Amino acid sequence: MAKQQLDPLDLEMFPPLLKMDEVAQILRVDRKYAYEMARRKGFPVMNIGSEKRPILRVAKVALLNWFESEYGVKVIA
């Protein structure tokens, strides 16, 4: 059985400030898991909303740096 080749993501197409669905797309996880990750200590998420209505965003550069520090893999944007 041949391995399925994934299409590479062009990280340049994503904006500097990511929504959680974009984080999920970059990390190739589902949206629910991206929100679970956002609750982890050390994950580079910021709340630009209010406590009642949170609006979570992640800086693309911070996400790539976090991934490298957590997993030792350099991701080039």
C-alpha cells in the first residue's frame, strides 16, 4: 500500500494573526483540539476579546517558534 502524500501548506498564505481554525489547519488537527491546545500552559494564544466573549488569536511567528521549542522541529514560513 503506497503512502498518501500530503499537499504542503503555504504558510505565506496565512495572515500574521491566526484564528483558531487556521491554527488547526496549519497543525493538521481538528478545530476542537486546537482549542484544547489553547488552554495549555505555554501555548502562544492571546485573548483579544472579553472574558464573556473571548476572541482567541495566535501570532503565526509565535506558533512556529512554539512548535520548534516543543517538538524540536524547525518550520520555515
